[in-house]
Amino acid sequence: MHFDVFNGDADGIIALLQLRLSQRHSQPENVTLVTGVKRDISLLKQVDANKATSVTVLDISLEKNSDALTELLDKQVATFYVDHHRSGDIPDSDYLTSIINTDANTCTSLLVNQHLDGEFVNWAIAAAFGDNMQDSAEKLAQQYQLSSMQQALLKELGIYINYNGYGRSVDDLHFHPAQLFEKLLSYSDPFDLINESDSIFHQLKSAYLADMSKAQQSTVLIDNAQLSAVQLADEPWARRVSGVFGNELANASPNKAHAVITLNESQLAGSNTYTVSLRAPLNNKQGAGELCASFPTGGGRAAAAGINALPEEMLGDFFQRVSKYYQ
Ligand SMILES: [Mn+2]
């Protein structure tokens, strides 16, 4: 049995789409799909190494899946691995074929596009937009003389497929990523999908706009010159849209830090905690990791960080410390 293992975001889904649409390769017959929400990247361990005869792995860090990969290679399972995240040491095995490139301007779908000599380049462009590789996507689109209208449509498509991958679990998502992949497989050209009324493109677009408009009505907890913080409900729509919404806020006010705060519902009475996602100002991408790490359960990168369970009584202190830091 063959296993296709792929991240549930636009880049992972479209990387696999290009491979499976391609006539240049013999296609596996008995296939099991393994995928999940975007942040679920520890996927390779779900492959049964005793059943697998071959495996394709797309858009998940090799470093984070190295134990499972080693087991497959030890069992002589032919593995094709394409990715752009941290790889760690790439195993040296006759059973592994890998295309790994961690350049910040490439993504898995662009690597697959090169591998297929541009066979489904319109899909690759949509994926690159969806994976936030703006410059690379535009460059490739111009190389193929796509109009700015066509580019804008592929960008929308990439954003909507990417948005579908966000949630706490697949129950939060509009489409299970495996189901979304199978639906997209009917379209060798994404413009056919976009032009078809009531297609997945239009369904995702309506869902995205509905979630975004709810987010825009959310409660502002604090808004000063250094920090703007909003509270989102602990509900599926908010978990789907919080990342994209946070990006939109950051783009609109690039000189401020932005925090999205969510009450953790499943807490014991009397001990409320919040999930906090903090972005440093776009024009000053530093400090977010340090600030979050100075609270219990916090941590992350300089530009974007978070706190998993900030006790309610520390919320005011958090606002103060962040505001002071970016003064
Ligand atoms: Mn990616």
C-alpha cells in the first residue's frame, strides 16, 4: 500500500495535487491519505511501516518526523520526501529520494513545480500565495505572463485553501484536508475551479468572509500607541480565522504590537486562563518571544509568540509589559 502524507494547508495539499495530476509518473494504485490540521506536522508516525510499500511525504519538517522516517527506511520502504522546513540530518539511504530546500523564498509546491517542469504551474502559484510566498508567487506568475487579475484570483484561492487548514482539530475545519484534496483533484487548472459557480472556491470564499466579518466585530481589550489587543471567542470560527485576522490587523497598523486573546473554556471554575497570540510590530520584529516567555506557559519567536494559559489576573500585567517594551 502507498501512503501520501501531507500537511493540511495550501502548500501541502497542492504539492500532492500536482504530483497526482501528473501523467509523467506512474501513479500508485492503493493509496492511503494521511493529513490533518495545519499545525499537526507530526504525521509520518501514522504510517503503518508494516503495511507501507512506498510513501510520499510533503510539506512537513523532516526533523520533526525523523524517527518515523528512519523506521520506514530501515524496513526498506521507498520514500519520496519534498519539503522546505528544517530538516536536521537527512538520512543516507538508498530508499530515500529527497528534495529539501530551506530557502525562505521557496515552498513545497514550488519545489514540486520544478520537479515537474512547470506542468501545473497555476496550482503552484496559488500554493505559493497561500503559503505567504508573495514575491516568489508573483515572479513565477509574471514568468508565465499571467494578468494581474489572474494573479489576484490565484492568490485568493491560495488564501482560502490555507485558511481551511486552521483549527484546533479537523472538527473545526470546513473540509477535512483529505476531502479537500480529493475534490480539487478534478481540476487540472485552478481557473476551471474558480470559474465554476458554487465550486469549492466559492464555498471557501463565503466561509472565509463570514468568519472574518465576525472577527471584525470582536471586543477590543486595549488599544494604545504600542499595543492593540482583541478578544476572540473560544469557538470553531475564531480558531479558524484568528491567524489570518491577526495578519490583517498587523498589516493595517504596522507600528503596533498585536495580541489576540482567547478565553480557555475548558477550565475549572474560578481559575480562568487565556490563550494569547502576540505579534511584534511589523516594523520592529523583536521581543515577542521574550515577552511571552516572561509569563508561565509562554514562548515563541521574536516576531510572533504566544502564551498557552495566561492566568486572568496577569492579563493587565501582560498589557503593561508589552506596551512598555515597544515604547
Ligand atoms: Mn509549506
